[in-house]
Amino acid sequence: MTKAKLALLGTVAATAGTAAAAQDLNLICSADVVICERLVSEFEADHDIDVNMVRLSSGEAYAKIRAEGRNPQTDLWWGGTGDPHLQAASDGLTAEYQSPMMEQLQPWAISQAETSGYRTVGVYSGALGWGYNTEIFEERGLTPPACWADLLNEELAGEIQLADPNSSGTAYTALATLVQLMGEDEAFAFMRELDANVSQYTKSGSAPVKAAARGEAGLGIVFMHDAVAQAEEGFPIAVVAPCEGTGYEIGSMSMIEGAQNPDEAKAFYDWVLTAEVQSIMPEAGSFQIPSNINAEAPEAAPDISTINLIDYDFAEYGSADRRTALLSRWVDEVGGVAAE
């Protein structure tokens, strides 16, 4: 509890309630919980603001913000893939804000802001791929997959984990990536065939590679930086960028329209875009590419220049209609099958 809040204990209840509300920030964080907690602790150390943080996957965060649309309980949403942030922007759920830090950001971060009418902004970037447990593959005589097509090999039956795109921005990026690589019908045919090799659809996007690191699965389809994080912790995880090409995320941040604490939200928004803050993220196990051009990228971060990235259409696949249609089809043709 801050000194300011301790002082409020001696005031009348109504005054205390008003003052406390003015010094609170209600934050949804859609990154790994260790990263979320590090950001909160660093921010509270520098500001006389208490952060009430909840960690939710991107899809869950969007659903919560949408459900609270008439009475927002959230002030700021940090992290997670950009597609649901763009959908929230198109739904009018997030507020327009141009940070004074904007001129220090990477072009792709600014492009995200411009696409949304400045209702969201890029905070980090990372490419999609997978991580596999080298010990499991060696013990079972499995061939490490180098391409999307290799994931359909029958020898990988039950070895793969992937998140549910309804809750996970990572998995939605995978879905949208395959559609853009193959065409929609071909991509859904691929995913129906892949389903035979999937042991579990997780809620969290990073959970599949964490399961692979623990030996509970052979391979997890994730953002490559999440696989790097497990390898850096000493787990036997090898990181792969698929040969045919792959999509990528622009992790984003959005202020909520009608937020109860807009000034506190702006304080966090501007602070987290600084080079100083983004440069400490690797200490929390974050291996994404930072959006501030002056921030130090983690040495272990995947080299984007060596990865065959597709021309991912953030505007189309972040739109409400396209995203809703793809998720509905996934439930009908893939998720429903897996649940039977």
C-alpha cells in the first residue's frame, strides 16, 4: 500500500474512496505473467499509482472488454496479438490517444496505430513458429519438422499442442497465417488433418511450448520468442521458423473508451513505450522485438531478417467480420471435431 493510501485511512470514507480511485489503474495484461508482474512492479516503484492487474489471453481480454462496454472496469490493455486490439478499435471499445512517445517507435508500431485510428499501438513484435523438445524427438526417433507440411506426419500423432484461437491471440495468428499462405479452404483442410496430431488445444498461447519443455508434449506451435524463453531457461527446446513462410504479431496496447482512470492509463501508456522500460524486458524473459527504436533488442531474440515472413494483412484479419467468421468456422470444422 502506498503512503498516499495510508494517509487516506484517516479521512472520511467518501473522500477516501474518491482519492483511492484517482490513484488506481485497472490493467489487463496479455503477455506472460512474469512479464506482466515485472511491468507492474517497475511502474509502481516509479509512480504513486497502484495497479490492479489481471492476466488474460488476448481473446479473453477482448471478450471481457466487450462485455463491459457500457460500464468499463478496465482502463488499459497491454500486450497480446494486435488482431483483437484492432477488432476492439473497430468496435469503438478503445479510446483514441497519440502518445508523445510515438515519434520514437518503429514503423510497424506506428502503422498499427494508424490502422486503428490511433486506438491501439504496437509495443513489440515476434514471428510465429514452434519449439520442440529435442530429447523427446531423439528418444522416439521422430524427425524434427522444418515446414508446416511436416506437422502432418503421422509419426507426430499426439505430439503437438496448439492453443484455441478463440482464447489465444497466438493461435488466431496461426489460423490467419495459414489462411493467407494456403487460401481459406486449403487452410481449414490442413487444420482438420493437423487435428489428428494435436493432443490438446490450450487456453494460453505460450502454454504449448511450456508443455513441450516439461516433456508433456513433443512440440508446441507458438511465437518463436516464447520457445526461445524456454530454451534460455535451460529446457531442451529447439526453435523453428517454418520453411513455407510464417506470420507475425504486432503485440499492442489500447486505452479503454470510457475508462475510469484515463490519466493513470496515459501515464502507464507513455511510460511503457520508453526505451528504458522496453530495454529491461529481457530480464523478465521477454524475447520479442521492442517497438521503441532506441530500446535494446534481446540478444537471444529470433533474427527477423532470416525468417520468411508473409505480408500479413493486419487490417483485414484484425477486422471484426473477418475474425468472427474465421473463429466460427474453426469451431465448426476443427474445434468441434476435437471436442467429440
